[in-house]
Amino acid sequence: MKIKRLKIMGSNYLGLFGITNDTLCFLPNNTEEESIKVVENTLDVKVVTTNLYESALLAVFAKMNNKKAYLPEYFLPKEIESIEKEIKVKLIKTDHALGNMLELNDTHAIVSESLEKTELKLFEKEGLEILQTNLARTNAIGSAIAITNKSFVINPNSSNEEIKKVQKFLGFSGGASTANTGDAFIRNSVLANKNGFVIGEATTGHEINRIDEALEG
């Protein structure tokens, strides 16, 4: 698994700026060329730049697996079109900042208790198995866990029971870690897929080892 420390747009919280699957990654329009190259080489992906809801914080609003990108209906048509050029899009009728409310892979989605049943049904219709729960005393699931198709890394304030529940639901193991020298909201600091991960520059060696061990499954 390839690993690289990185900043995007001067921030160590690069996970807020990107969504990725195993072959494609979206980053904000003003991402530095050097950062784009690092992401492409580390994750083995094609990087496409776009803003969403006129914001650089792509992961706050959207999530993506290898099959589709999941976007709120309130995105601008030109933004939806820019995503559709690269991957199929599923629009979700919601008032939430959708990316904050869930994390997913190709088969499973962990979603916040704040999402309503009508919103959950839209994901179920996509063939995703759904676990609705909060983690580590937060409903911001999109910041509390990063999931690939083989592993996960989770907020270390999650209880043992929560971690076991996630492992049973996903059907594989993972682990817990902070990033960026103590930040428990791990997904804000990492972009990961089956090939590797990029992590904020302030992440310590000990944290990187724990994240690597978790994402190796």
C-alpha cells in the first residue's frame, strides 16, 4: 500500500477536499498541480478537478464508490454535469450536507441517524446494505470513518461495541487511529482506496503506522 503525506490548498485536512474510488478522484478546482500528481501516483487514480455547491469541500457534500457518485439534488446543474462526464451520478433528495452523513464502499453504507427513512430508501434502491448508526458520539459519520472495499479506519473514540458492529456489518476488519497529531475525525485527514492513502502532513509516524495497519485489513 502506497502512502504519502500531503497538503491540499495549504491544509492538512485534505480528506475534506476530495472524494475517491479505486480509479477516479475528484479534487477542488484550485488544487495545486503537485498535489494532484501526488494523489494520482499514490492512489493510482485519474484526478478531475471541480467544485461542488460552489465549494472546495467536496467530501462535505458528496461521496463516491466505484459504481456511482452520490450527490444532493441541490447541486448546480453544471457541477452535476462535470461529475457525470466521469461516473454515473445518483441524486439524493436531501437538505443535508450529504457527505457528512455517510461513508460507503461498493456494497455497504454506514449512515447517520440524522438521515430520514426516505433518504435511506434511495440508497437501498442502489443495492447498498445500510447500517444506520452514530459513531464516537457524533452523527457526522462522513468524518468519523473511512471505508474502502477491504478495510476501514475509524475514530478512536468509538466504543469497542461500535467497532465490532462495524466489522460485522462490513464483513472485514479495520482499526482505529487519529491523524494530524491527534485529530480523531479521521476521514477529514485521509483519502484512501485499495491502492494506498494520502494523509495530512501533520500526521505522525505512529499515526501513519496505525492507519496503514487498519487499511491493510
